[in-house]
Amino acid sequence: MIKKVKLFWSLDVQKTEKWLAAMSAKGLHFVAVNLLTRQFSFQEGSPRQLTYRIGCEGPNYALPKTLINSGWTKVFGERKWYVIVNEEPPNELKTYPVRTGLIRRNNWLLLLCSIILIYGAVNLSIQLTLLGFMAYISTPITIVPSPWWVLTPLIFLAGIAFWSGIIYTCIALVRSNRNLGERVKEQIKDPNSTANVIKKRNYFWVYSPDKLEQWLETMEEQGYNLVQVGSYARSFWFEKGSPRKVKYSVDY
């Protein structure tokens, strides 16, 4: 068993998924991750081309039958996190897990970090205002000798590290949410791709889900096959193919 530490893996799960796939290509297959120490465990074996997906849904999350029938297998599950793997060639995969739970988790963390940043900015502005006011009225400043002054540089450096970490976390979470669910977008950008994919938006379908079902079925009859649903189900990607008779059902 080989173990490797990856401290910030949860801030960019797509990068972590690619890392796990690269490790499998080297013959090191993912077994588990210690959520406290951020330590990944790998089992040595023959090199294989595997596709990994990381999700955040809940402790009792069970794979839908659609994913199971598509070859996905759950290899790890602890707390809200799970990791699934598929042995099919990546270019043949058409069914992927949804990212809603992961995006929701990122949004909560982003909200928390934003509140901390706002608090820090307000606190800093108040202190700078007071210092500027004291300098303006020429208030004498007396420095009292103390052995604890030696800790001041350490506290200053710790503060810089803390606020830098908060800013980095915010940037990483925003980038991660933007990149989640971009499989079809990457295919469109690929100059070697022959896929004829179109994107359509539908913002207010939640007020009438039955009309969304009819719309998707009509698109299928016109030869536009649904291949991807964007974050929060506001964007839909269709690939031009053969007309099909498909029944859609929208559920919450």
C-alpha cells in the first residue's frame, strides 16, 4: 500500500480526478482517503486507464441504477464524500454523476470565506482610519517595552498566511464551480472534435416542469440528442444526431 498526501484536493476535485487517473495509469489504484490527514492510499497493480469522479452528497448516498448500468462503481464513501470509478474508455462514456451536491458545498464554503474577508476588510479599514486620525491630530504614541514584542513578527506572518489562504480558497472555489460540469464545453473547444453540439438555455422551466419534458422530447424528435445538463439545470447541450422517440421525466 502506497500513501500520498494532497492537502488541498477538495478545492479542485476535477484536478484531483485527473491525478487519480494518472496514478492508475502508473499502476497505482486509488483505495481510500483519510479526510482528516488528507492522505490518499493506493494499491499497486497493473497500469489501467480508469475514469474517476468525486462527489459530495451525503453519508447514505447510493449510486443510481443509471450510473451502475453505465459501469460506474463506488470505491470509497465517508461522511458526505464518495469516489466512483469507471473502467470504460473515456471517449465512450456518456453518463456521468451530477455535480449539484459538490457545487452546493463549494457555495457554502465560498459564502463563509466571503464573510470572513468582509469582516477582515472592515476591521482593517477601521484600524487604518484610527491611525490616520491619530497622525492627523499629532497624538503622541508611546511604545511600552515588553518581552512579548518578539511575537509581533510571528503574529504578523501568521496573519498574512491566514488571509492569503482565505483569498486562495475563494479563488479556487469560484474556479472549481465554473469548471464543474464542463465536459461538453471542453469537447466543443477541442479542435479535433467532430461533435456537433449546440447549447440552449431555459431559465424558468422550474415553474412548469411538464413543459421542459415536452421541449426535450421535441428536441429529440428533431434529431437533437441531450448529452449534458449544466449546473442548476439552466443550460442544456444537444448533439446533432438521428431523430429519436425518447420519454423524459423531470424529478426533484
